[in-house]
Amino acid sequence: MGKIEKVIEKIEDAETGVAFTGAGVSAPSGLSTFRGSDGIWENKDPRELASPSGFRKNPQLVWDWYNSRRDKIKEVNPNEAHKSLKLMEDYFREFSIVTQNVDNLHKEAGSDEVVELHGNIFRNKCSNCGRVVSEDVDSREVVECEECGGLIRPAVVWFGEPLPVESLQVAKEMATSCDICFIIGTSGLVQPAASIPLVARESGAFLVEINRESTVISDYVDISLNGDAAKILPLIVENLQNG
Ligand code: BV8
Ligand code: ZN
């Protein structure tokens, strides 16, 4: 039996599923990944820009980087990988997305249950008092908080910052109770997010990795499907529809 057929068989037996996703799911939409060849922005390492120290050192540079990413995300659409993950909901009693991505594309694709472990690039908050700034701050200049004068920043989780306790807790519960966990388009290098698939594995889930290349997670999965998620996921859904 081929790998895809095995995955289809597992999905048909499964009640609950989780898709753990990273930047590779959004790459086919035209968004650059963090560690791919295009993972550098104006010769700066995103991991320096996506940090409190980076923002303190040069708030305008970091604000510009996020504005350029928001502008780019506004131009692109969910791709076949996002759309297939929405369709996958029909084949499970419960199907959730746990994503490291901040680009809002899973929600735009209509997925019902999306846990954003690293926040959302279209939400902003005060870097001093933490107040979430509801309006979509479109300013090109860094703006100050009306309440305390602190600088407004994107409400995403930066390196060195803890993940939202609630989101991480919900993600772990989903991973603990799922029958099958897909790990899609992530290098699996960023912790604690990358521990989610291992929680699923320890709870007896069947692990399916979908990635262009092998990763640090590949040794822990039951099946690795190598290739473009925007091609593999539609193939899986097509098989389920013709099942
Ligand atoms: C924390 C939001 C503590 C911002 C992001 C040493 C060892 C281990 C850990 C650490 C360490 N030193 C420091 C740490 C901790 C650090 C960490 O993990 N560092 C790593 C880099 C070593 N983690 C943290 O700092 C976390 N916080 O630990 O806090 C703490 C606790 C309590 C109290 C105080 C402090 C916070 C991490 C969150 C950082 N924020 N994003 C923003 O996006 O601007 S992470 C960032 O990386 C993105 O969210 C991104 O999604 C994420 C993970 O990257 P990937 O998604 O995997 O993307 P990547 O480019 O790496 O890979 C893409 C993959 O897709 C590739 O495999 C490629 O082959 C594949 N692909 C490409 N195209 C396709 C494809 N696959 C299929 N189809 C395709 N078409
Ligand atoms: Zn404030």
C-alpha cells in the first residue's frame, strides 16, 4: 500500500485530527519562510527583528518590517494547502489547526478552529502596558499608546517571549486527544511550539509530516510525505472525496 493510501486509511479510521503548521504552508501563497533561501529581510535575520531587544534597539526598523509583511499578506490569498485543511474538517468529528504562523491565512481560508501559538500580525498592543490596540494601526510611523505613551508593537510572540498560556494549553489538549497529527511546512526548530507534535505522539496519535525536505521531526513521524503541501493536501482531500 502506498503512503498516501495509508494516510487515507488512517484518516478514515480517525475521529479527531490536528494540523500543526508553519511558514511552509504559506510559502505557496508567495510569503517567504523564516529559514528558506528567502528567509532574510534586507540582510537582517528575522530572528533578530522578531525580538523585544530588536524592537527596543530600533523600533522603526521592526515596525517597518512588520508593515512590509502586512502589506505583502494583504496582497496574497490562502493557497490550496489552506483550502484543503478547511475541507479536511468534513472527514473528522473534530479537526483543529495549531499554527505558528501569524499571517491569518488559515482563518481567511475559513478553518473553524485555529490556535495561533505565535499571535496574529494584524493585531497590535502596547509594548509597555500590554493594552491590545483594537484598531488596525495602519501608521507607517511607530505610534505611542494613548494610555501610557509606550510604543505600539505587533501582538505576536517574539523570540525570548513566552507563548500565550491559554493558546499553548489548548494546543496541548488538542494534541493529547487527537488520533492523527499532521505536521505541515515547519522546520520544527522553534520551541515550545515544536513540542506539540511530540505531545501527540506520546498520546498515541499517528503522525504524518508533509514537507519539502526532512526535518528534526522526521525521525518521530509514522509517514513522511515529501513535497509541496499545496499539492499533497489537495491530493489527500481528492482521495477522501472519491473514497
Ligand atoms: C520562549 C512570531 C521562553 C513572530 C515566531 C536553543 C534551543 C532551543 C530553543 C531555544 C534556544 N535558544 C532560544 C530558544 C527559544 C526560542 C527558540 O525556539 N529558538 C530557536 C530558533 C532555536 N523560542 C522562543 O524564544 C519562544 N519563547 O522560549 O520563551 C520564556 C518562557 C517563559 C518566560 C519568558 C520566556 C518564542 C518563539 C516564538 C518566536 N516567534 N513568530 C513573527 O512571525 O514575526 S517564530 C517564527 O518561526 C514563525 O512563527 C515561524 O512560523 C516559526 C517557525 O518556523 P517555521 O514555521 O518552521 O518556518 P521555517 O522557515 O523554519 O521552515 C519552513 C519549513 O517549511 C521548512 O521545513 C521548509 O522545508 C518547509 N516548506 C517550504 N515550502 C513548503 C514547505 N513544506 C511544504 N510545502 C511547501 N510548499
Ligand atoms: Zn500602554
